[in-house]
Amino acid sequence: MGSSQINPQRTKLEIELEPSYGVFSPSISQGCYVTHHLIGLGCFWSILEEAHITIVAIHPNYQRQGLGKLLLSALLKDAIRHNLERATLEARPSNQAALSLYQKFGFTEAGRRRGYYQDTGEDALILWRSGLQTLEFEEMLTKFYLCAVSNLASRGWQLSLLGLR
């Protein structure tokens, strides 16, 4: 995308979230929409050679359909395009669905932040994935993307996810 082109979906997402998250210039974001309603959000900060994934979330009514896999694939493809070597994120140990998703992408536990989540006092698992720039990882992302698109298409979804090709 040239510098003079504007991505209206991304711009809308940034405007919707700016009051609570600030300016997105140092970060990359992706959104999933259904009839102009935000149902999924993913974002990472680019820090040195790392993508620090700050959020991957799908509205509860749309979970367990492959959208999380599609969204995480898009974020990691963006990280590759930005020449980032590694990705990290935090996850609740109680969120088995998220942990299962992250494990499929090759994330492994690297540590724990005690009492990280203020609402429950639950710890956060620190997960890492290196080797983003390898051909094997890029092929895996493509496979996950095609699988998710096929699964969603079989359920009648018509997809337009920006940033993932």
C-alpha cells in the first residue's frame, strides 16, 4: 500500500480505540468486522526485532470458528513484513483456548508474571515464538490461513481480512 492510500477499516479501528489505547503509530493492528461491527482485534508493538502482541481477542459470540487463528496469522504475517524475528505475548493460564491456539503457532512458555491480571490476581504466562523469518514458519502461517479461510467459507463467511495474503 502506498503512503498516499488510506486503509478505511484500519483507520476506523484506530479511531474507535484511540481514546483508550492512544495513538497506534508504533504498533500494527488488525480487525475483524461483521457488517461494520468490530468482532475481533489484534495488535502488536514493534520493539527492536520483536513483535510484542498486546491483544488477540474475538467477541464471545464468534469464538471457536477459526477467527482467532486468522487474526493471529495476520498479525504474524505483518511482523514478518516488518522484519521482526520474534514474537511475545502474555496469556492467562486459565485461558486454555488461547493457550492451545498459541501452541499451534509454536509459542512456548518462557516465564510467568506473578499477579499480572488486576481483576483476578491471576499470573500471566509469558510466551515466546522465535524464527519468524524462516521459510518453514511462513509456510505454516499460509497453511493456517488457508485452513481457517476454508473452515469459515464452509460456514458461509465471506472474508476480507486486510494485510494477509
